[in-house]
Amino acid sequence: MRIARADEQRSAVRRVRVAAVLAGAWFSATLPVANGRVVQQQLVPRFSSGVSLVELSVTVAGADGGPITDLKSGDFAVYEDGEPQMVTAFAAGSFPLAVAVAVDRSWSMAGEPLALAKAAARDFLAGLRPSDRSMIIAIGSETEKIEPLAGDRASQYRALNELHRWGTTPLYDSIIRAIDLLQPVTSRRALVLLSDGQDRYSHATSDEALDRARRSDVIIYPIALGKEPSRFFLELAVLTGGRSFHQRDPRKLTDTLGSIARELRAQYLLGYTPSRPMVPGSHEWRSIEVKVDRRGTRARTRDGYLVK
């Protein structure tokens, strides 16, 4: 659905920051994590037509902005349209992650910005768990998947090393393409995007890219490189439950991507079946709020979903 007017889009972003349709059956297993703590449930969404289970990836940060990692299921309260919901699935610690790293290699990124973006992307990949899968996407006049989703970091490092500047920046098209590549994957999905934030010659509009992100189940972390922050990147992150960054100094990119990697390693998965049944075809938006019973913490997740 294309948002026709800019004021309607801004209103939609305020009222409906995330919209996704989730209908899935999950299965669980018990797995140890590196520090000896046991994952209570290993949750992987398997989509089917008969079960309506809403899945939330939740990040909890403390007063210093760092992730809180020792919470239990009982520490969370979930509300849908203001009504409390019963959390029936919970996972903390290590569970599957599929992440795409998209690097803008256009002429506007020539020189040091591209070199530092490539180096930071390599450091980010090195910070992932061995079980995590990643892919590399190059943004130029065309959007290319230069490395498929896999755990082969060495091959991905080589692909980044060989990435040279080329073309313009069809940014909106590239975001839609990256989401389409990740959406079919049955695990947590995240997109890390490094770009100057300026679109050039996309077929899609910014509204269409935001709408595609809203209807997806991909957490997006856009990083704007350059003098000006990107309002589009801010909206993209808010819609998907991620975080946006503005990094004027590309030399600090490694620290930025390191914080993203730490956040992705420390997320929680919550699941609940809505107390009010979904009506197929209603196109109803339902708001979601997650609260944590610990002083000084803040939970961040999607703001809601659409019932198709």
C-alpha cells in the first residue's frame, strides 16, 4: 500500500510504527549459552495458516544504554491495545540470527568513507556468533547480493575486500530488495545498512520503502555517514524496532557496529496469542507495548502489527 501524502505518512509513522502480520507455530529446544546460563526456549517461527502467535524481538537497555541480559519471562509485561497479554513463549540468550550487511559503494562514498565502512563491516561480522548466518549486499546502480546467507565469514571478508565504488545510490530500492531477501528466512532477521542516506534514482519512493519495512519482520539498523542525519533512517528504525545512527566520523564506525552486534546477541524473544481473536481481512492495526519490571530499564520492540 502506497502512502499518498507526506502528512498521512508522518501520521502513520506516529500511530503505526510497526505493522506486520504474524501467523506461526513455534518449536522449542533447550540450549546452553557461553556463560553457562541456559536458554529457556529456543524459538523459531514456522509460519502456517492455523495458528496466530505474535512474536516480538525485544531489546532491553539500562540507564547507560547497554543491554540487560539477565531478565526472566516474569519480568516482562505485554499489552495489546492496552490489554494485558499472557506470554506463552520466551527465549533469552543464543538463538538463530540471519543478518544482511548492506554497504553503499556508490561514487558519493568514494575514498575513506567506503574503506572505513568495509573495515567496520568486517569487524561486525567477526562479532557474530559462529551459528549466526550473514549475507553481504552491495548498493550501487544495482543492488547485488555478493555473498549469500551463510556462516562462511572468510568468504564474506574477501567479498568486502574486493568491493569497489561504482554507480549511484538507489537506496529505497535496495532496502526493499534486502528485506525481500531476508523475509523468507525462519529465524530472527536483521539488516545493517551503511550509507550516506541519500537516495539517487530509485524506482520506489521513500513511502513505499517504509511501507515494505512496516509489513516485514526485519529489524533494521541504518547508519548515516556524512554531515547530516537522515530522517528517513530514523523512521525506518522506529518502524522495525531497530536503532538509527548518525556517524559524522567514519573512523568511529567500528564502535557503532560493535554496539549493534552486542544488542543482537542480547535480545529476548517473547510470544503470545492475542486474547482478542484476529479477524482475517479486517486490516486492523493493533498496538503493542512491552514493559519491564526493573527500575532504570527501557524495552524496545515493534509498536504493533496489522491483521490482514
